[in-house]
Amino acid sequence: MTPTILDGVAVATVDAAGTEHAFGHVVIEDGRITAVGPGQAPKPTGPHTWIDGSGCLVTPGLVNTHHHLYQWATRGIAQDATLFEWLTTLYPVWRGLDAEITHSAASAGLARLATTGCTTAADHHYVYPREGGDQFEALVNAGKRIGIRLHAIRGSMDRGRSHGGLPPDNLVEDTEAALIATEQAVNDHHDTSPDALIRVAVGPCSPFSVSPELMTGAAELARAKGVRLHTHLAETIDEEDQCQAEFGCTPTEYAERLGWLGDDVWLAHTVHLSSDAVKRLGATGTGSAHCPTSNGRLGTGIAPVRDLLDAGAPVGLGVDGAASNESCGMVEELHQALLQARQRGGPKALDAREALWLGTMGGARCLGRDGEIGSIEPGKLADLAVWRLDGLDHAGIDDPLAALVLGPQPRLKLLLVGGRTVVDDGELRTASETDLARDLRAAAKRLKGTL
């Protein structure tokens, strides 16, 4: 690949020093950043690609730490339900999932993420209908099709209603079968190379849909395989009450009892945490995937993001499933994270630069990739989002980070993943958006027709 030079652009590096350049450049070669600095780039001697970045801001590509891509086929359902009501409404619909539906939904969801600045997404897939085909491979193939980095989390549920769980019995797996399938997913798809597009994590769904045996077995499996661990935790008061009634402890205490706190773990939501729980996440290096829009849609509460950051816990952002966040735009989560933090802790609880850190380096830390992505530094992968800020929507906002986080969603001039163009001038280049929309409509119609 010939070098690519992004020139005359505002740069937010999100490095440890918070370096920014009002007028700067980034140089890319062989999929990696080779130079970043103020002013114009040095003139190269050989062939190169030059990109005019005037009127734009370049940031690291955004990192989505929690999603359920299959839910793109079931948006707009249970609009006013609590989490448990929402789940019991949708589980019967999800029994109709098959590999084709999952692939169509995941492809559409990843395309939406890409066009909103996301270069890495973690997807938690835990629904495996018995006649649904190879759901996990369908998800992985969607990642390859769209071309952003995918952390595919092999989820599982083994606790149906007859054993006190929420899912129907015919939607859960046998404990041993779930562990075998999870190990196979790691063997088949996990890529350990530094520039991997596909990585696999282990992710039993949640304490109210998974047995203690599956939770502990999954943790042992993940650590034996050297992959990361993910689950939902402390999302609602209902979960807190159930955990206290059933196990005599809080969800965080239960997770720790089962070996589910550590620097190889990141947890989705963590809304209802005591001060002691916040300290435990910080002390153990356990990550949190903060999902502000979804938490607002379901009315679950506001996560203690400021407290977690102050405790030293890695905190990233997640859009969550499209059935509880019908927009699923990644850049919107920067805005929502800032607003929710301030609703909880006042106007100094989170600023625009901290919001961008959550959506980049914070997410990279949660996924164990902060040495590869999350900031614009020489040697890191060239995962970059270039935002247009020169139009009416952002006119007069002198601070480009304020324009990005506080203003309307900017149009993407360019999205690069390892230096490869995925979005150009707001349009996806790796797949036809028309085809993706057609396939998604057909998938959603077929799935809802199973009711």
C-alpha cells in the first residue's frame, strides 16, 4: 500500500497527554499510523495518496463495547416496557431466528455503526434456537462483509423458566452443550494477531438466565483459552432484588464469588452499583460497558460513570441491542454519556474530551486492545474517523471536540479500518446500503411472522 496522508485536519489523538492539533496531519502506511503532528505533513518522495482534511476533525475510530446485532430485526417492539417485561415479550419472537435472519440483521447493524464512526464493535449473541442453524458463523460473516473489527461474544443461556429464569425452556441450551459450542467458536474464529478483524469472547448472558455452573465453567474456559469474558450485570433494581432473594448478595458480590471480576472481564450496564461495588471494579480492573441510550429507553437508571472512572475502572460505551436503542448510532452515545453523567453529577461530571475517551480508549481498554487501537499514535492501527465540521450544523463552534460531542451528529468524510476505506463521504463502501435495507426488511417481516 502506498502511504496515505491526511493533511490540514484538526486532530484529537486521545493519547495519554490528550494531545490535540488545531491544524495537523496523520500519515498511514501498511495499515498503521506512522506519523501524527501539527502543521502540514512532510512532502513524501514517492507515490502516495493525499487527502484534504480542511474543515474536518480526525479522531480514533469509535469502539462499541456492547451490542446485540440480531435485534435489528425486532426494532420498535415493547416500547414502554421494563427490562424484564421487554425480555419476556421478545424471547418468543427470537425463537424464530435463523442464520439468514441473523446475518441480515447483523450486517445492517454493523453498517449503521460504520456510518456513525465505529471501527470496532463487540456483539453479544446468546440466542440459539434449536432449528436456527449456525448463528455464530452468520454473525462472524456479517463482520467480514462490512469490514469493521468484530469482537464476537459467544453468549449462552441454560436457565429457562422451569428453573427460575426468564427465557422459555426451548430457547436455552444444556450447560455442557453451551460450553462445548463456546469452545468450538473460539477454536474456529478467534484471531490473536494484533490487526485481527475477528476476535471471540465468552459471554453467558446474565445471572437471571444462566446457572452458576455455566458462569464458572465459562470463566474457566475463557481463561484456559486466553480470551476475554463478558456478561450483563447490575442493570436493574429487579435484578438486584432477585439476586438478593436467591443468593443473598448483590450482583457484583455474586459475580466476584463466581470468578467474574478481573482485568479480563467487562460487564454491560453496571447501573446499580454500591460504592463498595464501584471500588471492587476499580481495584480488580473490571471493565464497564456503559449504554446510556438503551438505559434511557428502558428506564433502568443512570450508571455511576464518574465514580467508576475515579476508581480506576475501564469504562467504554455501548449502543446495546437495536430492540432497546432503535437508532444504534455510535457517535450519539458520546452525547448521551455526557448528558447522563451531568444529570447524575452536575455539569462538571463529564466533559467532551472525557466522552470521546470513553468511546475510544475506554472501549479499547475494555476489549484488551488499548495497545492496538483507541488513539492516534505512531505504531497503532490506522482505525480513524474523519468528521466534517464545516457546515451549517457546526458553524461558529470553535472547539471541534465540542462540535462533535455537543452538536448534531456530523457527516463522516471518511472511516478507515487498518487504513482501508469503509465509509467515504457518508456512504458505506463495503456493501450496498440498498441491499442491506432490503434484506433487513425481509428478515424482520419473516421473524415477526413467526408469532
